[in-house]
Amino acid sequence: MRVSSQKLNPAVEKDILDILCQVLTDTRDKAEIKQLLKSFLSRAELLCLAKRFAIAKYLNDGLSYAEIKRRLKISSATISQIQEQLAKAPGLRIALEKIMIDEWAEHWAKKIKSLFG
């Protein structure tokens, strides 16, 4: 899909973004989210979005640019762009916090399960 060069009315833009956010907020099941994203995004768009999240996570985990480039088949410029966004924009930070919370919970769930069978 190409983005139109015509500007949207700001009120319409706000309304449609609010609808998108509401749908994403209301969709809590991982399989439903995956189905929703696959329905609206091309494979390339979906991979691009997923790679951006992965770059942020890998940077947060301390991986080098070279290792991130090797794993995700991306350029240093893309990594740099995400690194700048991590420093300036709160959105990726919020996503990283959610990922870290999930990883922490999974880690402790495994430990508890191993202790109590």
C-alpha cells in the first residue's frame, strides 16, 4: 500500500489512530494479534516492524551492531535509527519494559516449576 500525498484532516487522523489503538488494546490473545497483523500488513511490513522491535531488544541486551546485522540481515543505519529512537522516544522503551517483564516472569515460572515439580 502506498501512502497518499494528500494530508488527512487532523481530527480524522486522530479518530482513525484511536480506533487502531482501541483494537490493539482490546485484542489480548497472541494468536488473534498475529492474525490481525497478518490481515492488515504485508509480509514485508510485518517483518520490518518485528525487526525494529528485535533491534531494540538486542541493543538493550548489549549485542554489538555486527551481531545484530548478522542475525537480522539489516544495515548499521537501521540499527542506528532504532538506537536514536530508544534514546528519544518513549514508545520503544515501553515495549522493551513489557518484553523484560515477560522474560522475568517466564524465568521465575520455570524456576518455581523446577522447585515444586
